[in-house]
Amino acid sequence: MPESCNSRHFSWLMKSCFPNPQDPTSKPLSPNPIITISIPTTTTLSSLSDDLLLECLSRVPSSSLPSISLVCRRWSLLLHSPSFIYLRRLHHLIHPTIFTLSAPFAASLRLPDDNDADTNDPLWKVASCLPFPVASLDSLSHARLSAIGSRIYIIGRNETFCYDVWSGIITSRSSMIYPRKKFATAVLSGKIYVAGGGSRAGAALEEYDPDTDTWRVVAQATRRRYGCIGAAVDGVFYVIGGLKIGAALENEVTRAASAGAEAYVYASSMDLFDVESRAWLRSRAVPGGGCVVAACAVAGYVYILTSHAVELSFCRFDARRRGGGSNGKGFGEWCRIKSPPLPAQVRLDSTVRFSCVGVENKVVLIQVSGCIDDLLRRSGRNVRGLKEGLVLVYDCVSGVWSRGPHLPEVIRRATCVTVEC
């Protein structure tokens, strides 16, 4: 093959395609011809794909989220998608916040972060009266709260509401199949599970799908409970404490609950339901017995506060799976830890109620009803600084209790939950 080309070997047709170098009007061929394409000079957010739009919206300050959620339906759906929550966490813009409801009022509290110097002195923020129907206020006094993302589901005996923290809008949702009171609830894989709550509900365990706004019965519990507490860890729904309800005790417990009397048939145990396999695992007894007054899940553990009439005990259960099949043998053990710093001389009765929520690596214990000062006055003692709305914070890493800001005075007999916002 020759190293160079000679024009003598080209045909006349090919030569006609080349410009004549002797012709001053001819233009040399460009080796890289420039082709001009008309490209729009402006691009709107609405024209972006969902993944690019999520990247933009996930960086928006939290103060702008309420207005952004009202722009259009597409933006609202993206803001409540798991991908948006994941991106907000990735950018360190998600802050777990304690939300308390005492209809029609609500209050929120963001605990200080370890590396955040701006929140060293946290305070409760009271929201204006939430727009609940007047007829629903009484039924919400014993409601349970479950949070999925920035939405809080307020589950009452005969009604269910959804409160969007970002937009401040409350919408009505489908009610439970069985009316319940003082039942257990927890969130697993984006769905809400409820169990217990009296004899009328039977042993039915219900599942709520927020996407379809439907309830369905997924299992029958091994025992019926009243006044139980729910928690969720590693795909397992824990139904904890409460009062035992059996054939012989059903009327007695019903009369005691309706009359406001204290029943002493405590269920000092917890039932474990595996959501994926739809099977009940082996039940676990609560160490020391007594009445379970509060419980929550934090970082793979279930923390339980129990009352023994004259004292409180605090313990945790290692709920992280370690194998062992469907019988539940793969879990850890119980461990008793430091009790909350309440005066030992205070006798806890039915007028004092606590709520327990987990916030990252902390357990927050909130006295939601009953005035400890009144109990002390009745016993002839005077202890300053103890009143209704007491908030105590337990650091699960250091094992130290500390005092948090008291609940606002307008919040009484509250229900609490942790919401990401």
C-alpha cells in the first residue's frame, strides 16, 4: 500500500468534488464542519426528570418545605417518597422531632444534636389549634400516633386522621376494622400495625397501608390485651404489657376500665409478631413483672419502664436478630439499667401516666398526665421542680439521665411520637 495518495489515480468524478486551489472564490473544506443546532436557553424545574428534581428538592431548607409541598401533586408525591427522605438524611437535613398531641393543640421538640451548638437550649413549639372536627376531639383523647416520614397518623377508636407536618394539612382516613381503645401500634416497612385494645377487637391484628388507605386483618394474636404498648425492631412487631383479657376476666376488666378503677391483672410479657413470615414468635416475659407503663424501640433495643407501686424499673431487650429461625431464639437477653431519677418516696398510681419515645440514640420519657406535686402534697412532702409534664432524657450510649424542657401547660394527657422533618 502506498504511503501517500496521488490525484492521478482519482476519477474525474472524485476530482470534481475537490475545490480548485487556483480558484480564488473556492473555499477550502473544513475537516470538522460546524453544525449549528437550536437548543432552548431556559430549563424549568418541572421539565426535569424525577431523579434530578429530587436532587434539587432534597437540598431545600426545612422552612420552605411547607410551601413546596403545595406547588403541585407531583412535587407533593416526591416530597413524601422514601427516596426524598433518604436524600435528606444523606445531606444531614432530617431532624427527628418529638411531636405531642393533646387535641386540639400540638407541640414539637427537637433535641440538641451532639455537634449542633445552636440547639443546646431546646424549647417546645406549640402549634395553633389543629382543625379537628369538634365531634372527634373526645375520641382522640386515647388515640395512638404513628409516624411515616413527615406524616403522622392519628388513630382513634372510630376515626383516623393524617397530619402532614410540612404542609399543616389534616385529612380524614379510613378507620380501623375493629374499634379499639388503649391498643398497641407500630410502623414496619411503611405500614402500620395495631393489636389489642379490648374484648371487642378480639385477637385480630390489623395492618394499614397508607398508599391504598385500607385496613386488613393479617393474623390472630395468641392472647388479648388491653392497655398494651407497641414497638418495632428488625421486622418484628412487639405487643407489650397491658391487662390480661380472658373469658373469665373480660367483664371484670371492662367494668374496671369504664369505671376508671385500677385492675391488677397485669400482662408482664410481650408478644412478638414477625411481619414478613406472618407468624408469632415465642413470647418473652418482662423481668421483675409489674405493670408496663411505657416502652419504645431505639437502635435495635426495646426499652421498657415498669411500675411496682412504689418504684420504677427500667430495662432493655436486645431485639437484634442473631439467627435461630422462626421460634425467636436468635434474640439477645434482658438487661436492667439505671431507673429514671424520680423521687423514690412518690407512690405511682393510676393518675400518673408516662409516654416513651425513641429519638436517635436517646430515650425520652414524658409524664403526660397526673401531677406529681399533688401526690407529694397528699403525702405531706414538698419537693420543688416536680410537676405535670416532666421530661427526662436517657442517653443510651453514656447511660446518663438528664432533665428536658417541661411540656407546655396547654398540653395535657398527650400522645407522643417521633417524626422525621
